[in-house]
Amino acid sequence: MLVSNLEIVPGKRIVKHLGMAQGSTVRAKHVGRDIMAGLKNIVGGELSGYTELLQETRAEATKRMVDQAQGDRRERRPQRALFRDLHRAGGGRDPRLRHGGRPGVTVTNLILQHLDFFVFLVLLAVGYFAGRATEGTHYRSIRKRERMLAGVLMFATKFPPITSAPQTSSLVSGSVVISSDYFKVFVASLRKLFGGRFRVYETLVDRARREAVLRMKREALRMGAHAIFNVKFETFNVTMGARGGIAAVEVLAYGTALIQPKQ
């Protein structure tokens, strides 16, 4: 079964249209994944649990679409113009302090009285420093892999060049779920008061988009392809729980890779 999102099927001639095949599924991870995603959201970075969940969901939906096509006696008929979407993860005593003219107020009592504020400051500090380190490491990895995979070309056109050489095609994709750190979420919430450009989220989307492209290229290269046509992007907001307490984005990149036969 050939699966492609091109208007044509390279190396094949379409003689009959049999209708549309489709497949869908709904999946969820266990509560432990949500807890780990919430902790990861403090420093930012890829939410591998959610990435795995969405990849499994798309793979299952694609399999059901192919099974439906084969069940309707469409063996070896390519499914064209495939577009996928997802509707929608020192000990001891404390020193005594004078506070407001009242004697006997300890550091412990002061912290307990303002515990929420101190936790907020700690999360901001951890999110700022750990988030910057995580983002810098990710960008260095992205630039390195982009140089390695520069030989795999991408095109937005739906019609690949006509060639006399035999070739086959295969749908390839790459996806990733990346969350913003706690500090950037706080800065973005302040930005909403005045409106304007959200630079703190632009880097988030940029990282996710480039990472998804790299994973799509890597899949195409494993198949022996060096060109991907009709490349498309889908961006989704990923939320955890009913109130959407996690700032994360998923980017899906997909297209049709043309594979030259081995000499």
C-alpha cells in the first residue's frame, strides 16, 4: 500500500478513483506522564511523553485508514492527498529577626507566611537559568544536525519533476512537543497586558519547527531519499488538564519522499 500526499503518484498511473479512506483514534497517557510534563514545564524543553503519544496516535489513525482501504478491496492503490489533523500535554534554630517592630518573628515563620511568594521566586529563578541552558543546548544540537542533513532537500510543490528513472515514494513525517519554561510563561502573561510581539514564544515555535523538520529529514534519509515534496506544517497547542496548565506546542512536518532505486 502506497501512502502519499501528492496530487500524483510517481511511477504510477491512476486509472480509477475508489473514494476516500479515513481513520481516527483517541488516546491518552497515564497520570504519571502529566505529572512529569508539569515538572518539565518549569525548565522547558521537549515533552517526550507527549511527543510519543501523538506519534502513536497518528500511526494508529494511518493504520486504520490503510486497513479500511485494503478492506474495501483497494490493495496496492495509493492513498493520495493525505492531510492529517489532530483535535484537540547550620540546621538548628533560626536567627531572630525584628519585623515591623514586633519581636520574636523567626525566619521559618516569615517563610511560612509568604510561602507562595517564595515558591514563585524559586520557580522563576529555576526557569530562567535552567531554561536558558536547555534552550542553548537544543539550539546547538539543531544547528549541528542541520549541517549533517543539508543534503536532504525540501520542496513545497505538489508536483515533483518528471523523470524517466524509476522511483518510488513514501510519506515521511517528524513531530515534537516542546514546552516553554516557567520564566517565559510569566513574561508572556505580562506581555498580554500590553499586546504586541511575543518574542518569548517565537523561539519556542522556531525550535519545534526546526526539530520537526530534522526528524522528517532523518526518516527520509533512512529510506534512501534525498528530496521531500509537498512539505507541510501543522502546529497545535498542547494543554494538560481542563485548565490548560502547561504552555507547550507541537509541530508536525510531513511530506512525500522520492526514493531512487539502488544501482
